[in-house]
Amino acid sequence: MRSFFKKAFQDMKESAKAQHEVDKANFEAVRMESKAQWEEAKVMGRPKTHKAMMQAEREEQIAAAKKRTAEAQERIDSVRKE
């Protein structure tokens, strides 16, 4: 009976150590993600960076609209040929 409890407590100790390592790793990951978000927010606060990002987004939207226009024109042309 004594060895049973000794083994049970040893298992609990090992489990607690392993869980502590998991908790430490998760805490570090959350901390670094938070820091990354902060750094990104700082950069986005700069007018020059924000303007460049907005311009890139607009260019992407223009390209998507032109692609849709070309696809629609192809559909029109295919219908007219019939």
C-alpha cells in the first residue's frame, strides 16, 4: 500500500512539472503575441506607414475589380458569339 501512494505522489509531481512547463510556454507565447501586436500598432500609428498600407489595399481592390470586369466581359463576349 505504501508503494502505491509513493508512486501516485511521484506521478502527480511529474505531471505538475510537465503542466508547469506547458503553462510557461503558453505564457511566453501570449506575451510575445501581445508585444508583436503592440509593435504593429505603433508602426500603424505613423502616418507614412498607414498611408502606404492604405494605398496597397486600394491597389489590391482595384486589381480585383479589374479582374471581375474582365471576367464579366468574357462572359458577355461568349454569350454574343452564340
